Amino acid sequence: MNSRFATAVHILTLVAQGEGRPVTSEFIAGSVNTNPSLVRRLLSQLTRAGLTTSQMGAGGGALLARPADTITLRDVYRAVDEGEVFAMHRERPNPECPVGRNIQALLETRFDAATRALERELERTTLADMTAEVETREAGRGALHGGAGA
């Protein structure tokens, strides 16, 4: 299973929380619990898509290229997507079989509809929404732990 999308959303939500302060790939990697080189690779894709920019030098790091409320999860999905959500058979089905002859056309219709539904759903959520939800969950967690921020 491909986790690029989930990791990219994690990265961008973390950068959005930085409120204009550059976030280093090392810091991001610590949050994602992955290698900084993977973070840099994804940041490169996000930069090509116009979602992030980087500030070089001391105190540098990743920044959002646009306001968080203008970046949707669909934008992120398209930035890191490397193919179709659903894949057809690796080998062409047997054209002598009635199912084999028709299954790909039938699946294509359903796959296209499912992909459109996925993109419509992702369009409904922005990075600002994700940041707000993290803050809400953290506030609730603090209340459960006596406000200690545990």
C-alpha cells in the first residue's frame, strides 16, 4: 500500500502549523517517524506542485507556498499521486471468455466514478481544516490529562 499521500498530508499539516516559520526536513522526519531523505523527496514533489517552497540557509526549511485554507487534500493527492487509484489486471484477460472480454470496460466505469468521488471528498478539506482538527484533538487531550499537555 502506498503511503505517500498520508505522509504528504502529515508534512503539510505540520508545515501549516508552523505559521510561516520554516520547518526543517529533520524536524518533519521526527514527526513522521521516517528518514529525512523521504521527507525531502516528498517536499520536492510538493514544491513542483506549487504547494511548498523552501527557505535556504540557517533557520531555513519548508514553508507553504499558499495559505493553508487554499490548499485542499485533493491538491496534495494530485501532487504525490503516481498513477491510478485502482489498477487493471497486469495481463489482458482472455478475450475468449465472456467475463474476460467485458470485465475491464465494466471496471473502468466504476473505477472512474470511484476516483471522481474520492477527489470530490478530498476537495472538501483544506490544510487549515486539518490544522484546526489537530489543535481541537490536542486541546481535548490536554483536558483529559489535567491540562498538562501530555
